[in-house]
Amino acid sequence: MAAELWRPLPADWTSQLRRSVLAVPDHGEPSPVTTEERSRYDAVRRLYTGEWRPAAVLVPIVVRGADSTVLLTRRPEQMRSHAGQISFPGGRLDHAGEDELAAALRETEEETGIGREFVEPIGFLPDHHVVTGYRITPVVALLRPGFSLRPHAAEVDEIFELPLSLALDARGYVPVRRRLEDFEYSGLDLQFGTYQIWGATAAMLRTLCARFVAAARA
């Protein structure tokens, strides 16, 4: 999509964003906001029938006014799983008593080097489930500029920024068909330059987009 077609951010986008997120995590039965996400979840649930293992990611939004962005990472090609994929920083809840927020902040600092003093968590998105058995809770946060990046070479090949205006424009998401083993499902891709954002990351961004639009209408 050409840059000139992206809808500009509204002047009160931070207030609208705060209204669009959940105050606490919701681990109930998923209620996907798109038919593509329902299709993907149904395929995942056919393949994985066990108990979900908790994980969390940070959805870091770098606050730069109308030019605000979403910070994303690209995994190294040599990784055993998710090789080359575009992701949010995050991972499983590793420590006893660790909650989703603590895990997202810890993993973000480990993967990107961004200190917690730059991060203002503002809420959560609905859980996202993946075929590896993880129940991922996205933690939405505002990121104050001035941070330094120190990518963890074993986990992060590149860190880049996606325009928030593109992430919050539903027109940028393209329906695609994919397979999980024997099951075909509908998904959504988001293209930004040479970056193809798909899978869990694209689905989480599309959920954020839908909730942001709904908050504007409320």
C-alpha cells in the first residue's frame, strides 16, 4: 500500500489507544475479531488439544506524534523455530510467580536492550493461541524515545519500526490462505516495504486495529 493511502493518526490517538485495550488480561475463550483469525484458531485447536502454556509479548509503540511507530523484531534465519519471522519481543513466563507484564518487560529488555524506564504499559489485547501450545498475552505499551537498542544476536537479527498509521488502517491487511499440517485456514498479511508481517504478529496487529476503530465509535 502506498504511504499516501495510510489514514493519518487522529490527534487524540493516545487517548483512543488507551480506551481500546483491556485493563487486565482475559484468558477466557477467544472471540476473534476477524473471520480469518477464527479460521486460524479453529485450525490450531484441531492440531493442539492440550493445556495452553502462558507466554507474553510486548507491543511497543514508539511515541513520535503523527509519526509514531510499532517496534518489531526479525528472527535470525538459523533459528530452529520461527526462523526469519517478524515478531514482537516476548516469550514464555519462566519464573515462579511471574505475570504477563513482568515476562513481556523482561523479554523485551533481553531481546532488544530497551530499559524498562522507557516503557509505559497501558493495557492488554485478547490472548492469541498458537499451534505450539502457547497462549500469548499481548501487552500494549507506549515507548518513550531516547532508548538504546542492543539486539540479542541469538534471537534478533534486526529491529525496525512499522508506521502506527499503517498498523491501524484495516485496508493494509490482505487475506491469504495457509496450511497448518493437514488444515487449510485463512490468515492476514501486512506488507511494509520489504517486510512481510504475517501469522501471530499480523493477527495481533489486526486485533489492535479493530479495537482502536471500535474505541473511536464508542
